[in-house]
Amino acid sequence: MRKSSSFLLVLSVLALLIPQTAQCAEATAGRWSTEKATQWYDKQPWLVGCNFSPSTAINQLEMWQADTFDPETIDRELGWAASLGMNTVRTYLHDLAWEADPEGFKQRLDQFLDLCAKHNIRPMLVIFDDCWNPEPKIGKQPEPVPSIHNSGWVQSPGPAIVNDPAQWERLERYVKDVIGSFRDDKRILIWDLYNEPGNTEQGNKSLPLLVKTFEWARSMDPSQPLTSAVWGLMEDRPAINAYLTNESDIISLHHYQNLEKLKLKVETLKQHGRPLISSEWLARGRSDVADQLPFYHKERIGAYNWGLVSGKTNTIYPWGSKEGSPEPDRWHHDLLRKNGTPFDPAEAALFRKLTQHDIE
């Protein structure tokens, strides 16, 4: 990610993200009104959670395929999340897991939702993803490459399909089946339709599928709100970021930079008059628990740090880590060791304090 001055960032953000009601009126047909979005958000507790996959899964496919779905680990680790005061998690689905076994996939999703409800957790579910390995394959997933951050994470559906509208009929069936089947399910908090559209050198090539995904999801008339996060440097993807801020019911963002830049991004996005959720944050040394979690709490912005338990994704290691590197003294992501004890007890105590989880 290239660097830019704060002044340039301010100008680019303001130019691209101030609401464009006239130009976007047609594009946002079916979008929740500002009043409806605010009323929905006001009924929620302060939303605090993590991006969650069980420590035994290297990626979304290993989490959701029948042979490797691991409800015992999911149950245990969701319990640890709840013990920190978390009331939500953000979890990625995958189109290939659905395609291989649509009914079985939905049954496993239903079981996951039951496990979440057991711990008073309501998930945000992610439909598509432009990040990491571009060629997902059904079946046995690779073993982690030692010390390599997210060595096995896969895109959904991957650029070969994102860039080929002739293959979208299957994606449309996937979106409509999953959202349509769970559109009135109170166990689900929110749908995150597309993670970081345009990442991994896709750029604006992902915009057509992003638009279609919102259309398909809206056609199911879900009771839950829809979102897709503004991420990275705003000036890099003006068309995508403008669409995201003018189409999402609840505006979400990703932020892995310092508190000063977070405050700038938040103040800019507040101009849309909609509730805010940070659906990815925490890269220690850039965005730390000690300074940013209290800010999210004070502003009542939903906050999902990346990662819960150190596991097969290797996200305790930083982006660009080298194979065979020793465990870093300061973890990049994640909060808990494999036995459930915190990497930093002070961080765990702060989560519990801010969520009042330690108060009877």
C-alpha cells in the first residue's frame, strides 16, 4: 500500500465519499433509509467481536466443507470469544462449498448459527472475497506454510470468474439461495456482501460483480442490513468506494493504520449520516487494542478485530512474513493462544472492561 500525506488523504476522501444523492438515486433503489438504518443500529448493543474462523481451518473451504467442518472447535472458541464480552463475529462463506453441496452447506451454516446463538453471538456473514490466493479449489486444502501469513486463504470466487460475466449465473443462484434461505433469521446480524472488492490487483474490474451482488441480495428482501466495507486508500478505487458508501445500509470500513488516520476516516464517513462498523482492524504496531478499542467504544462504532485464536491461518505473523520465521514478540493479529489464554492479558482485560463482561 503506497503512502500519502494526510492532506492528500483528506482531499481524496472528501472528494470521493461525500454522499452523492442525486447521482446515486437509481443505484440505491431498495437501500434502507437513513432513518431505518439508524433505528436498527440503535437497538443493538455496542457491537464488538472478531473476524472468526476456527483455529483448525486454513481457509473458508476447510471451515465449511463437510469433511473438515469442526463444530467442537467452533463451539469452544466461540465460548472464548463470549468470555471476552464479544457479541458478534464476522465469518466468511465460500461459493464452492455451497456449489459442492448446497443443502449440506446450509445445514452446516444453520449449525454454526445455533452455536453462535448458544453464546449470544450474532454473526456478520461474508459472501465474496477478493483477497489472497486467486484459484480456490474444492476438496482437501493445503497445509499451512510455516510462518507465512494466510498462506492458504482463498478468494471467492476468484478473478477468472469475477471477470467473466458468463459464469455469474451460478453466483446468482448462490447469493439468492443463501440469503433467501436465511433472510428472516434473527440469529444473523448483517450480510457483508463482498470483502475488499478490487484487492489483489483487480481494481475496478470487480465493480460489475459488486453491483450485481447487491442487486441479487436486495431481490431477496432480507430483514438484515447489507454492507461492504470501504478499505485501504480511498483514492485508489474511487468508483468502488463511491458505490460502497452510497449502497450499503450500514457503512463499514477496514482500518489497519494509526488512531489519527482512523479518526479522519470516521469523521469523513460520518457525513453520510449512517451507523458505522469497523469490520477489520488490529495490526499491532499500527492499530493497537489499547488505543483503538476505547475509541470505537466511545464513538459506539462496531468493531471486529482480525482473528481470535492463533491457528492454521498464521495471522500472528505480519503481512509478507518469511517462511520459517520465529513467532513474533508482538503478534500481528489474533488475541488468544491455542489453549484460550490471551496473548496479552491487558488486552483481554480491556475487552472485558469495555463490554462490562466482568460486571455482574
